[in-house]
Amino acid sequence: MIGVFDSGVGGLTVVREIFKKLPDYKIIYFGDTARTPYGTKSKETIIKYAREDAKFLLDHGAKIIVIACNTASAVAADILRKESGVPVFEVIMPAVRAALSATKKGKIGVIGTRATVSSGVYETMIKKDNQGIQVISQPCPLLVPLVEEAWLNQPETKKIVRKYLQPLKNQQIDTLILGCTHYPVLKNIIKSRIGKKVVLVDSAEEVVRELKEFLAKNSGVEKSLGKDGSHKFYVSDLTPQVPKIAEKLLGRVVKMEKVEVG
Amino acid sequence: MIGVFDSGVGGLTVVREIFKKLPDYKIIYFGDTARTPYGTKSKETIIKYAREDAKFLLDHGAKIIVIACNTASAVAADILRKESGVPVFEVIMPAVRAALSATKKGKIGVIGTRATVSSGVYETMIKKDNQGIQVISQPCPLLVPLVEEAWLNQPETKKIVRKYLQPLKNQQIDTLILGCTHYPVLKNIIKSRIGKKVVLVDSAEEVVRELKEFLAKNSGVEKSLGKDGSHKFYVSDLTPQVPKIAEKLLGRVVKMEKVEVG
């Protein structure tokens, strides 16, 4: 079983990629909708929540964990790798690798929540072996609530995206990391604002591409996952809004069950 | 000690009113910033959180509880009244009474979070003894994140406020209840959009006016509160953003301490 967790429903964009690239694998998803969002909270609180989320997935038989949340990836991936005893995938490094191979001018933009951007994780990881690369980061805290309201094409959303992207446009970036799993559904308006020549790096796509490569090489783990095509979706709170936005992010309707975690 | 709790920092507008109308009283405030917002969550989850928040205040010596959160007031006030053993004030009924005395045409608008509006509590309470009154409710889920980003005068905020208020303006309401403790800081842009003739009912002002009247009549409770002018502010998560927005909502700088609740 592939375990995927997120602060809420944004991580369903990662599940959508798993559906595309790794159909038939058993999936268990946990979205912490009772405590969402993580992106405005402190490192300490996010680590506590990520540990509880991962424990839920492991207790339910996950043999791989995918942290489908940039905020939790940024602050809790190393801790979960040490503690969980299963392979842990996160959404930061795959995006970093994709951005490094895409950039020509060495000017990479990063957009994400306040917590992700403050952590400096993208900048640190990009510059680690590539000191000459320029990284321009921009926190976009209002995009998660806008996506969760399903305001995907509203003029207000376009205006806010425009405002957030202006500093990145001014710096003439050639590659932009969508550093939050909510953002892929805004890809079109981001693309039209930042310019068609800028390569958009979608962390959901990249993590699943790397997961697929990993499974091709690690048949022991691959076999332990199970391939009966069953999917289970759990959330810590279930309002009428949750299935609505889940459908938009996932591209299909799924049954969701409420559980208590933490 | 007057205990005040909220899902986050919005309830500080109620504390600001206590500072104005009831200076010198001891205050303890708890803001559940680790689980904020409540307004997008389910009734069941909100009740659980409200119980834990009230318990924290009572354990620390509160002799009165003010629920400074419309969402929690809407779904948890009656439960806390039964369970807490102290007088419980909430922000719904004072606003309902004020709106009923203000309206001339009998057309009252209500804006709030999705949970508050879905609960139908304002409409139910307004119509209880006044069936002829027309209530037009509008959920405004993006206003809380906008206020928490301190985007108080941004053109994007104005545009979103305009969009939300349009249906209320079309219905020619003459009174508008600001059904969320975050909204008083947006009063000016709400006023300019909805029109100067519309009476704005600020639930923070109304609940503290009623609390003051209650204390004038109940000297036993009043004496138990203590009046050394001390204030304690607790939050369940403390990011650099929290004191910034707290200062905007409260109009002054206060020390905040992080605690675990629940």
C-alpha cells in the first residue's frame, strides 16, 4: 500500500499523478482537514502533526510514505525517514532536481506557503552543489484558501496570482517551482501570467516520476505494496466542501471517511 | 478573570472592546492558532475544540467565558453553558438584538464564515420572534485569510469584499451583521461598499456592551473577576505572523505565550 498524506486535500494532486503513472497500486490517503492548513503554522507544530499523520498510514499498512505537502516535506521529511522504517518520499527534492535540469539562465523562482518559503529549503537544496544559481522565492499564502474555495478561474484569483508573481517576472526567472501541491490546479493562470517560456515544475508530477523509478529498481518494496487497485481516502474532518474540492483536485469522485488522528 | 477564546487571533477584537469598556479587569485569552481556522470545519470538530479551549480557560481561573468566535458561538455556546458552571457569553445573540433594534425596513444582511452561515443560527435567532424580517446571508470564507495576511487595504481585498457584498446590496439591506470577529478591521471597506446608510453591527462591540451590563447587575460575579489590570495571552501555535496580526487587531503590542491544548 502506498501511503500519502497532506495537511488537507491539496495532496490529492499527487494521488492523481499516481493514478496516471502507477495505476493499480493500493493507495491509502490521509488529509488532515481538521488541522489544515499547515503552511501558516510553526515548525514544531508541523513536525508533531506530520508524525501523527505518518503513524496513521503505517498503522493501516502503508509500506511507502509519500509526504504530499511541501510544508511537511520541508520540515519533517528527514525525521520521518529516521523514524518510520519505510521509504519516505517528499515533494521538495524531485522538484529541485527537475528545476536544476530545466533552467538555462540559472534563475529559478519558487512559490509556496509562508512556512515553506521561510524554511529556505528550496534555496538551500538548489544552491547546495550549484552556488551560481539565483533563487527568487515568493510566499503565496492566499492561494491555498482560494483553491480550497474552488475559485480557480475567478478574476480575483488572477489578480492575486498576478501580484504574487510580479517580483519573479521582474527578475526574469526561466523556471518556476510550484512549491505547494495545491498549485497545479492553477497552472494555467500561473502560466499565462509568468509567461509561456518559463518552465513550470510541478512537484506532484516529479515526486511520482521518481517514485515510479524507485519501484522499477526495488522489486522487494514494489511487491510488498499490493496491486488490487483499491484506494482508501481518510480525512480528519469532513465538511460538504471537502468532497467538492477533492473532486476538482483529483479529477474523479471518491469516497472519503472521517477518522481521528493525534 | 474574564476568559476569552477564539479559533485564532480574530477574537482579539473582542479583547480590544473589553480594554475600552471594561479596563482594569483581569483577562485571559486563548487563541487556537494551531488548529485555526474553525470556520471551514465540521460542527462535531468545532464542538470538540471549543470544549478544550473552555477547559483551558477554566483551569487557569476564568470566572466568565466569552466565546469570541462566531463559528464556535454558533455551534458550541449552549453546550458550554451546560457544562462550564460559569456564565458564558457568545457573539451571536448580542448582534441579533442590536440588528433587530437597528433595522427599519426589516432587511438584515449577515456575513460570516462558511460554518457560521451554514449553521443558519443568525437567521433562526432573528426570525424566532420576528417572522416578517428578511435575512440575507453570505458566506465570506476568504476574508479571514485576507485579514490574517494583514491585507486590510489591498485592492484585491476590496475586490473580494465587493464581490461578496453584491448580493446583499442588490437586496437593499439596511442593516449588516459582521458575523465574524475578524471583520471589524475591514469595517471601512465594508462600509464604503455596502453604502453609508446601512447600519453595521459589530459583534465584538455588542457582546462587550452586554457583558458590561451583566457585570453591573451581578456584583457577585463581578467581584470574583479581579481588577488588577493584568492580561495573559496564550496561543496554541506561535509563528512570527501571529504577533503582527495581533497588534493590528488589538491596537497594541502584547506578550503571547505558546501552550498545548487538546
